[in-house]
Amino acid sequence: METKRAASAIVRQPGEGARRWFFGGGMHTWKATEEDTAGAFLLFEDEMSLNKVTPMHTHPDSDETMYVLAGEILMNMDGTEHRVAAGGVTIAPRGVPHAFKVLQDKTRVLCLHTPGTAQAFYDGASEPLRPGNEPGTVNFDRIRESGRVNGGIEIVGPPPFPEAQD
């Protein structure tokens, strides 16, 4: 017999949700998981340090929306750079190459993947952050491996920012 998945009602207060150290740099607080939403979306807050960069990448099976809560990022979307400050939003439809660089310490973004199919990638590219644990070390090899094993992301090039290194 097939079981029908149903979304859960969710109320999470500030700071609530599973906290994970992402090996691309940043601390995620998962607000709504693929399981919570019956696959409809994945929603997490990401707090990042100054100069964090991502490689140029795509999400082949999900659209990625990032709403900047605090700080500022430099977004390279399909070859064009845009400065995006608090209150700004970026939307990278599935398959569109993009990368970003953090321009202010403690920049926070709310990241929404629709549908939530990229969660396996993020899970494999992060580890739980427990009280007393310090954030880990940035490890792009772990990012690539999680993408290879779990899907959800395709790395298509190094960070496009002159002083950034992959």
C-alpha cells in the first residue's frame, strides 16, 4: 500500500530549527525541511562570514530564492554581478549558473529551494552544530562529493570573483 505524504503545520521561533555547519562556509538553521513540506520546499537561514564565496554552480532540479535578511552579498547571476543588500532578493531558476560572495560579516540570508529536492545535497555537505562545537573548516571537496552522490547541485566553475579561490 502506498502512503501519501502530507505537509506538517510548522511554527518555529527565532533560533529554532536544526543547526548545521555547512562545509561551504556558514551556519544553517533549517526552518522547514523537505519532509516537513511533503517535498514542496526547503527553507533555511544561513549566517555567513565576510568574504565567503561559492563556486559557480547550478541547481538542476530546484529554483533557489535568497532573501537577504542582514548584510550584503555580491551575486553573479548568469555572468552579471549584482550587489544585494538587506531587504533584497535573488532568484536563480533551476539550471541558471550563479555564485555569490559575502561583503559584510554576519550576513544572513533566508534560502528557499522549490521543490525541496536539494535537501540531500545540503545534508551531505553539512554536519549538525551542537552546543559548544565550533564551526568547521570550509571544504569544497566535501561540497563536490555531496553533489556527486546526492544531486541537488552541479559545480560548473570556480568562484568568479578575482580574489576568490576554489
